[in-house]
Amino acid sequence: MTLLTVKDIYRKHIVPLTYTERQELLALIERATPKSGFAPGGNKRKPKLSSLRGVGADIWEGIDAQEYVNQLRDQWERPL
């Protein structure tokens, strides 16, 4: 038994379709394709951005956020 490749299916079944039939097929494929949750090139779910919450928190432990920002601003204002 020979398996058809995507290109074989395209040549054999899609090329002979009319423009309208191709549009109908595209609409069917679009409805059957998830809009999100899948990474390009595979069917793996993308991790949620919220899963990164707290990562690297230990780096900032004991550092005052406002003091850090003030130090950055001071560096920007110094002439090079």
C-alpha cells in the first residue's frame, strides 16, 4: 500500500477543483484548524505566559524597585 504525500494529494485532488471548490475547501480547513494553542510546525501546546510568573524572583529579592529605577535614571542622565 502506497501512502500519498501532501503534494500527491494536492496534485491529484486539489488542482482539478474549480476556484469556488477551492474556496469551499479552504473554508472547511480554516474551520477545522484551531486558531491558537498550537505552535507552528507541530501540535504542541504553547506554554501560557502566566506560567513564567515568579521565575527569577530570587534575583530581585531584597532590591527596592523604586531605588533600582532611580539608579537606572541616574545612569541615563550621566554624560558618556
